[in-house]
Amino acid sequence: MYTLQVITIGDAVGDIAAGQKVGVKTVAIATGPTDYLMLLDCKPDRIIKQWPEKLEEIEKVFFF
């Protein structure tokens, strides 16, 4: 049997809102046009300032 984990990843308020609307975990990445504080106000499950480069960092961000 498989376990499925769905995560919405986005750099805009609408991305995070869409994930929350369907009940999946959300990761905001503040690399796009949306300000970090605006993304933080959306209350994503995680927020990061840049893409992780190492496998260990990726696991910390996306496996929660």
C-alpha cells in the first residue's frame, strides 16, 4: 500500500490559498513577485526564502 502526500508549492497568495482550499499542506517560496510578509500572512505550513539545494534541506522542507 502506498502513502500519498500532496503539497502545494507556490510563490503567490493565490497558490497558498488554493492549497488550503483543497486541504493539502502548503509551502510558500518567497522568490517571486509576492513579498515575504504577504506570504507569511497567508499562514502556509512552511515558508522559505529560496529553493533548497541539498537533499537534507529538501527533506526538511517537504517531508513534514
